[in-house]
Amino acid sequence: MDLHTLDDCINGLKKARDVCSSQLDIGALKELDGAIARLEMLREHPRNTAEAAMLTVRVLQGIAAVVRITTDLSDFL
């Protein structure tokens, strides 16, 4: 994962966390914060591609959770 993509993922997750933090439960927030922290660590100290691939999957799962929550909220409105 190149640094530009990594920065975009980190910034996107931070924005999603800030916007949806009131709708997320503690577990989801901790998972999201953990993924952000690991991505920032990966940006500071590049590691092997296997760890980057694992983090990519976790980031996509986090984004999917945020999309699911916002979609559920729009159904209620």
C-alpha cells in the first residue's frame, strides 16, 4: 500500500469516526480506533505486505460497518 493511499484511508476512517461516533457502540469505536492506530503505525514504520493486506481487510470491514450504520439510520428517517 503506497503512502498516499494509506493517508487517504487514515483520513477517511477518522472522518467517518468523527461523523458517526454517536451512533457507534464502544466495541465498534475501539475497533475503528485500533485500525486507525495500526494504519498510522504502518505509515510511520513500513512493514511487510502481509500485514498491510490484513489491515486493508480490517479497514474495509470498518468502512462497511459505518456504511451499514448510516444506511440503517437513513431507513429510520
